[in-house]
Amino acid sequence: ADGVYKSPDFIRPNPQFKHEDFRLRAEELTGKELTRKESSTFWFNEGLEAISSDPTAYMDIFARKFLLFWNFYEHADNQNYYFYKARSNILNAPVFTFGIIAPFGFLGLCLSIRRFKKFSLLFLVLLFYMTGEVLVYNSAGSRLPVVPILIIFSVFSVYWFVEKAREKKFVYIGIALYVLVVLFIVSGHNMSGGATDE
């Protein structure tokens, strides 16, 4: 496991059959007929057993999935973003991508932490959604709902730079720019080695 979605060999490449294929595989492993609920419980317990048998490895994967959540690369689930991007003038337009939104959004999160009460709902939605994403696996489609929140924090970070420039607090600006560069480097590293053209 490396933190991104990979379909097991026994799963047909069609979301319509995924749950049924998992159920059939669970029946094969247990040697008895299972309902969908029983199949789900079986795989949940398999996951818990894997975690308890090697918690250190799980924490390594958990940390990797946290970084993957903020990574620029659009990991595919059932649909590959880069397949469509290679065939679409709209997707190839020079617009904001996750690779730009993520660093500015993360910086905005850090800069607005002192205003937690004001942004508490956004903080909590992002935190709980990201936690659920990191606990399971990362994909471009499943992290899409948090993009509007990150855009808000991205705008806040730009607003912060403008305000600090007006106040002539250039030391603060320099520190924030240094952090932003680091965030771009971390977010821009292709951790999975996936192709960005299909």
C-alpha cells in the first residue's frame, strides 16, 4: 500500500461491480455466503487486523497520505484527470490548479489560525474531511469538495500579503514567502511518479 487508490486484481474495472466483487472475494476467503453488510464488516476487520499487526507501517502510510492529500498530482479513481486534460482545450487553459491552490490554501490556514472563531466552521469541515480522506485513500475526485474551502484560505493569504505590504511589514512578508516556497516544493513533488499526460 502506498496511500493512493489501486484496484485489487479481483475487482473488475467498473464501479458498478466493485461492491459485488469484494463480496465474492470475501465469500471465497471465508468459505461461506455473505451479505453486502457482512462483506463490508469482513473487509473492515481485515483492515483493523492489518493495522494492529504493523502499526508503525500504518503510521508511515498515514503520514504519506497526509502529504498526498496536499500534493499537486490528481490521483485517479475511476476517471483519470490527465486523460481528459490531454484531450480538452478547457482543461489545458492556464487556470488555477490544485498545485497552486494547495500551497496558498495551507498558508492561509496557518495565517488565519488566530482567527479560529471566525473561520471555525471552515476549519472543522476541512479537518474532518481531510481526516476521512487520509484514513482511507486519496483521489482527485474525493478531495474535490474541500477545494472551495482552500480557495477561500488562498484568497485570505493573498489578502494578508497585501495588508502586510501596506503596513510595510516586509520581514513578515519575507518569512511567509519562504514558507510558501517550501509549500510549493513539497506540494509540487510528484510522490507517486504518475504521468501528467495520457
